[in-house]
Amino acid sequence: MIGLFLGGTDFPKLILEKIEIKNKKYFIIDLTKKNLFKNYENSYFVSIGKFGKILEIINKNKCKKVLFAGKIEKPKISNLRLDAKGIYYIPRLIKSFKLGDAAILKELMIILGENKISVIKSNFYNPELTLKKGIYTKIKPNTQDLLQIKSGVKSFNKLNAYNHTQAIIVDQYGSIHKETSKGTKKMIETINNNNCRILIKFPKKKQDLRADLPTIGLDTFKDCKKVNLKGIVLKANQNIFLDQKKSISFANKNNIFIYVLWKRYSY
């Protein structure tokens, strides 16, 4: 039995498809705002502050392993519906809320670990959704692009390790645009049309890679095309890449390169 803590995006649906193909027993802790998984059997719509209820569901299902996937939006502390366990853990949650999104997920996984529940990688059932190092398009980054990417990775590694930033756009002068809590799409929409800019989408520097891997898909490429971005840079085995065939085809038709760096690549 596997417990699935699921948020928004299409990634959780692909996990569910794979698990059902494997005839694996599962239950869902639905952490979406709109109860998106209400039509699934064994789905529980539970506030993240109700730790007692969550642990009760996990124990009732004799579950020792869970998985986090999808966009889990940070709720306001004032809106959390707490039970006794939630009240017990709230000081730790408040501290993690101040640090940022990555810290919240990390704290949740630590609390589960203290209750003898292990967290497996979000892509455990779908390893095909990550990419190995290499260039996946006909067009390749040139020497100037590589220098630009190097500059961007340096800037990325200096960012707060716990905040929401999983993407930046770097231009030919080394200037960067940072993703905010509104996401990558909104960041792309704010920039001017410029074919010398590159999108870099990585996990946060100290991110626990079991959850919240940065995700791209066909919509990401369409957004990049609108502002004429030159390429997208990912990290090997550390991004969720949806709609891969359609996305690579779209990238080739629109002269956007896809460059996947070795996971230990840093400056």
C-alpha cells in the first residue's frame, strides 16, 4: 500500500495511471484546493494542518511509504484547520513557513519520518519522465549560449535555498529574471521579446529531491515561443518533463534548444 500526497498539475494523473497498471494498492491525501481527486476511490480531502487525521488514514491503510507529487500550494497559517496533532506541530510549521515552500515540504517529510513513515521519490513509478544528460533537439547551444548558461547557473546557486524559485531567465548580459510564487508561466509573461534569453529550470540548491521536482511540458515551450526564448536548460534526473515527444517536436520546429546538464554541474 502506497500513500499519495497529491497536488495540482498533470503529473499526479500519470502516477495514478502507472500505479493502476501495476495493480498497486494506494490511497490519496488530496492536498488540492478544489478536491481534484474526489472521484478516486480511497481519496481523502484533508487539511494539511490535520496531522492526526492524516496519520490515522496512513495507519488505517497499514502504509509505511508515501509519495508527494504535484503542486502543493502553501496555505495561509491563519486558514489552517488544526487538530490536536496539528497544534502540536504548528510551531515547527510556522518556522518552515517563514523559510519558504521547500522548507515546508522538508518539515512535513521529517514529521512523517518521526512517525516511521518513509517518503519515496516522486518519480519512483515514472522514471521515464526525467531526462539523462544531453541535448535533445536539432539545434544546439553555441559558445555564447554556454557562457550565458554558466552565468545563469552561478546566479541560481546564490538564491535562497528555501524559497519558491525553481526557474530563472538569463540574458546575454548576465541579467536574470527570477520566478516568484506565481510560477514560471507568469515569469515568462513579464519579459520582453528577446531571442537571446534562456530559461534555466532547476531544483532549489538544497532541495530534498523526493518531492516538488520542477516540471515543464508543452505549455512551457509555447510560453517560451511567445517571447522568443532561445533555449531551456534542465538538470539530469531532476526535472519532471511532461508531453516529451510533443514538446521536443515543438522545440525543433521553433528553434528552441533543450539542454540537460549533468546533475553535479555547478559553478
